[in-house]
Amino acid sequence: MSAPNFHVVNALPPVADAFSTSSDSDIIRVEGEGILFVIQQGATAGAAANTVTVEACSNISAGATQTVPFIYRECIATDVWGDWTASDADGFSAVGTVANSMWQIYVDAAELAEEGYGYVRLSTDETAAHAVLAGVLAIVINGRFEPRATTLLT
């Protein structure tokens, strides 16, 4: 059995009031099929709302950026996901009224390449201020990192 080829990055470590005003995840190089961001929200002090966008970046320091389209879905129960929804480059509004909810945001690497970019970050802009405990994972799918063998005998 071989391990799947994906690379997980702690793009925005969990923190209280994670999306205060606006925040950006780490910038990640995407070589392969694409990248899946997972926003995980814990306790919330109210109906926190954020506009979520994805920015293609020219390099690791975001010398130039451009928002790109993506697909997303929401989970408001332990393992009950909504349908995938297409978003244009303007993003979507994530309204966190339920504690322990999640969002998945998937960007196809072809979207980035089409714009001439190889790096990406998730960006949020707080539109209704309420403290929320949250973090963001990024999972590069079939990227430049090959899975390592679990033993030297194989």
C-alpha cells in the first residue's frame, strides 16, 4: 500500500479571534493538481462573517496578487457537507453562526497557471466582528513533494 501524494501545511494556526479585521494564510507553492484549504472554526462569540477569497501570488512574498475563482462547501455538523458551489474571484461570505463548523475551498492549479502564478494564499476580510477560534489547513494535492517510504525495506 502506498501513501497518497498530498502535502499538508498549517497555513494559519488556530487562534482566538482568527479573522479579526482581515487575515491572510501563509503563501504556498502549488505544483500539481491543486490545493484544498480547510477552515476549521471552533467556539464563536456570535455571527462572525468573513468574505473569503483566494489570491494567486507571483512569489512567496506576494509581489503581485490576483484573486481567482474556486469551489467551496460548508460543513455545519460533524460530517454533513453541503454541495460544492462555484465562486468567482470575488469569493463568498462565510457566516459562522454555528460552533465547530468547517469550509473546504478548492483551487485547481490550472486556474493559477492560467493567470501566470504558481503560489496561492487564502484571504479573509471580516465583515461582522465577533471573536471566533479558528485556523486554516492547506493541502497540496499531488504536488512537488513525493510521499516518503515508511520503511527502508521497500
